[in-house]
Amino acid sequence: MTLRFVIPAAAMLLLSLSGFTQAELEKAKNTKEFYKDGYWKCLATEVVRVVPTSMSAQEFSVFTKQACSKERNDFFITLSKYIEMLHPETDKSTVISAANLAILEAQKDAVTALNDLRSGKRKMPAN
């Protein structure tokens, strides 16, 4: 369930090519991680809410595409900006595709979590 996009060695290599300071890249990375975590927490809240209902996993999959729209948008924007900083030569459509793939993976993870909770593979979080 990790959405890691760079390793430190690659970041150092790209630093010299991107024109951004290490501090700027680190801030962008931290901001992206903050919004990624916010999106996942929102999806997790929806998973926990749906577990006791009769909503099917397929219905939930469709639901996740509309759920948490503010958090999804914040993650999409910060991830896109971070990718653009790391790869300024990359075409905008490629950046958008990469960010959309990360969002789809988070949504798939939420559906997997729902299935795992219902099957007993995972336990409900304690309140």
C-alpha cells in the first residue's frame, strides 16, 4: 500500500537536473505525503462506515471514485507538483496520468481493506 515515487539516491541525482533546492524538494515531498495521508484517512473512514452495510465491494469501488473529493484533489495537486519538480522535462499528460494512477491505487487499497475487514483478514480499528 505504499505510494513511494523516489528513492533518496534518485532524488539527489534529479536535484541537480531539476533546479530546485533539496529543501524545496523535501517540503514538496512532505506536503504530498501529508495530503496522501489525508486522502487515505478519509477513504479509511468510508471503509469503516461501509463495513456493516450491505454495500457490495463493486458498489464501494464506484463510491470511492466520488468519495473524499477535497482530499483526493489536494493529493492530486500536490503529487502532480512534486512529480513536476522531480521531472520538469516530463509532459503534463504524463504527470496527470501518474497522479491519477496513484489515486486509483488508493481507491483499490480501500476496496481491498473493505474485503479484508469483512472476511476477517483485518480487524476493525479500535475507537
